[in-house]
Amino acid sequence: MDKKILIVDDAMFMRSMIRRILKQNGYEDVAEAQDGEQALDLFRRIHPDLVLLDITMPGKSGLEVLEEMIGMDPGAKVIMCSAVGQDTMIQKAVLAGALDFIVKPFKPEEFSKVVNCYLKQ
């Protein structure tokens, strides 16, 4: 599949796990960022079809990165992925422009279902 996906997470094991799930679903064009600045740089350069964005990271938070991405491209498709599953955090992310919120830890099939839903639109 020719969809470009950007994974943003400070934990390398999480980026690897997400990449593996994406690969199993046929997504090969996957970029990774370990912090907000790197994510914004890649976002500007590659214009991904979907961003999978962690909330808790060093430097800029995922919510700050989300707001900047939506500011650059109001049509950006961003799904938040975080262990912080509090209702207020989910609400803030959705109000800021996130399409969905996946709470870690997640089952690969649940993760795949959400990602496939937004990439097939």
C-alpha cells in the first residue's frame, strides 16, 4: 500500500511494535520520530497520510505537536496513541483535531482496525 505513515513516540520499542503491526497490514512507507521537533520536521517534509502520535514525550507534548500539525494542515489525519487514557486528555486531543485515540497497551487487531478505518477513507 502506498500510504505514508508517521509514528511519533519517544519509546523505541513502541515505535518498533507499531511499525511491525503496520507492516503486517501492508503499510511499508513508515517514518519514525522520537520527539515533537523531529515529528514536525518530518511532517513538513513527507506530508504523511496518517500520524500516530504519543502524548507524553520529552520537549513538546503530543498535544502541542498535534496543534502545530493541524495549524500547518487542517486536513491532517492524526490518531493519538497514549497510556494516558483520561477522559479529559482524550477530549483535549479530539478538540485539538485528533481523529481518534488509542489507549496503550492495545491489542494489535484493535490497533489495525482503527488505522485501516482512517487510511481507507
